[in-house]
Amino acid sequence: PIGIALSTESNFDSLTERILMEVKTICNADAGTLYIRTHDDNLRFAIAITESLGVHAGGTSGRPIAFSPLPMYNRATGQPNHHNVATYVALTGKSINIPDIYAAEGFDFSSTKIFDKQNNYRSVSSLTVPLKDNKSDVIGVLQLLNARNDDGVITPFDEYNRLVVESLSSQAAIVMNNHLLVQQQQKMAKIENDIEIARRIQNNFLPNTLPIVPGWEIGGRFQPAREVAGDFYDYFMMMNERRLGIIIADVCDKGVGAALFMSLTRSLLRAFAMMNHNVNWAENLFEDGNAATLGRTKSSRMALRANALKTAVVDTNEYITQHHLDLNMFATLFFGMLEPSTGTLLYINGGHCPPMIISPTGEIKARLEPSGPAVGMFPGAEFEIHDAQLDYGDIFLGFTDGVTDARNPSGKLFHEAGLISLIEPPLDSAKGLLDRIDNALYNHIADAIQFDDITMVAVRREPKA
């Protein structure tokens, strides 16, 4: 009947309290404590009752227990803590019955003796029993003090007490374990919900709609290895809507930490790039034919545009290294600024996989090699501006190492050679090339677990009409 009653208890605090009260009643014990084993191998006080002193803490009492958890292992040496009777029972899974703790050897009862002195109490007999689940794993410890006979005289716990308490403890442990599993499932459900929210927020950082640039086709692919990712790409108009910003980046590591750092990096780059609107007045003068008034040249215009690009990368690097260097996180990235009317591409490559410029015939005309370190790695890092040219029909292809490092079920990498083998005619659209690579990666990975985030961008200059 007690086991059935315990199995119907839905509140965990009420359950632990009921377990302790039942065994106290069976053994007519004056005091009892129930410990719960934590994930970091401590014994946490769940409830403590001393009837004769009117002490009732933990459980449903609403009063906290002032005692610190008992470590099952020495924090300095890692050795098992056999000095405390409760931790010994938790470690060995064996019950310990002590007639008089003041005469006992091998265990440290100094805390109990201090409690006795402070409360004018005398702890005598002790019975400590492990709470084992259906896998015989110890999930808690139950400790009783001062068994009393019918006349109220303190006596040792007898063999019958031990057998009955162990029997009830086995039933109670299974019920408690089920409660703990339900609590864990509820926590996991909340974590999964939070991660889903994070995934939706992160997806919102990717461009929902791509800029429409006459004479150009723009495309992107993003396939995270987990629910959230460290990769990202971005397209946006900058320099008074006259230039196309192209970003592809890969934050070190994976998972939630990388995703948070990705959000920071992307936001900083976009914000600093857009802040350069304050140089648009000069750009407008050039466009209006007033360059002669300022004595400007074509190279001056190029320098003006390069400044907007470089400022965004440098300021992002400085912010991260000033405020978050201790995180030891960084991002490789490629940031390009395309002039649609001429096909000129100014860029900074911060330690990223070199993008390709591909001709309509499948020739790799250029590899845009790194011009600086990864962003967030070194304070005061130097980033050089390089330039490239996209002629009519050319495709710019950028990718993260999740493409080349994709693994098949036997662990074989896709490699850059696998990517290059796909660059062959027909190359009549950016989307077509991305689809071709996507399909090849899908067939290569097959039923293997995706090892890394996969991100690609492609920009094609349409042939001259």
C-alpha cells in the first residue's frame, strides 16, 4: 500500500517528504534526512526532520536547508569521500547501521556532534540506506537517527528495521527516478523550445529576400549541421544603394556558442558597413560630375569605396577583440563590395576559404586569397583591400569549409577537388551551379551525420545582351 501511495504522488517535494515520514514511522525514528544525488556527484539535502526539536526543513516546509551538499569525491584529489557515512553509502551502495555514532570509528560525525551541541541534542543510533533505481544506480541516500522503543528509549536500529527500510527505499527510488526523468524531460523540452526559437532568430539574420541588381543573378545556400550554426552569409546594398555587399563567414566551433558569436559578427559587420553612409556625399559629387571641383581622380573614388569596406571589417575586429577576446572565438570571413556597372569587386578575405571567379567555360580565372587574419583573433590586425573583376558571364562562388570537409559514411572528405570537378559547362546560372553542388554533397554525405555547417554564395554577371 505504501508503494502504491508513493507511485501516485505527483509533487516531488511531497514525495520525498512522504518517503522520509513513512520510514521514520516504521522505525519509530526521531530524526531523518533524505539526500538526492546531483549530476555533479554531490549529495544534496532534500529534506531534514528532527521531531523532538521541531525541526522541519526542505520538502514542503518552505524552509531552506542550511547545510551545503556533501561531495562524493575530494575536489582536490578526485578520491572517493569515504569519511562521511552518507557519501560512503552512496559510493558503495551498502547500508550502514551504527548503534552509537559517538563510539563509531571510520566515519567523520563532527558536523552531527556540532549540531548536537548547538541544539542540546544527543544523536545515538544511525541507519543509512542507499536509494537504488531499477538499474541499481544510487540516486539518493536515506539516513535515520535515534530509533525509539515503545517507552521512548533510544535503541539501535535492528535487522528488521534495515530490511524494511531497504525494501521501501527500493520502491521509493524507482518512483523518485521516474519523477526525476519527468523533470529532466520537461527541462529538455524547454531547452528544445529555446533552441527552436534561437534557430528562428538566427534564420532571421540571413537575408529573407535577395537584392535585385539589374544584370546580376544572386544566390545562396545554408544548411546547418545542428539546429543553430556558426556559418552565415549576407547580401545588402551599401554606399547609397550603389554597391552590393557580399559576405560569407564561418565562426569557429559549432552549436549555440558559435551561433551567438555569428549573430554578433553579422550584426557588427552590417551595422558598421551601413554607418558609412556619411561618405555618400562625396560619392554623390563624383556621380554628379563635380569631381574636378574637388580635384578627385578615379583612384580617389576607389579609395573612398574601399574605406567603407575596410572600416566595417576593422571596426568589427576591434570591437570583438576589445570586448570578447577572452572567449577565444573568431570568424573567418570574406567581405566583398561589388560595383554592378563595371563588375569590379573590392574585397577583404579574413582567413576564409578563397572564393573563385569562374568563366562561362568553367575556367577558374582567379582565387581570392586571404588578405588578413580571421576577425576577432588579433587586436589591431591589418586587413588589405584587394580587387578582382567579373566579366560578362562570370560567376563568383564563395563557400565555407563545410563544403570541402563534408564526409561520407566511411569518413572520406568531399575535398576541394570534388568541388572543382563540378565546375564545368553548362554554367548558365548561379542557381544551377549551387543546385549542382548541393546534389553532389547530398549524395556524398548520404546517411552520414553532417559534420559541419554548409554555406555557399554565388553571384553571376549576366552575359551582355
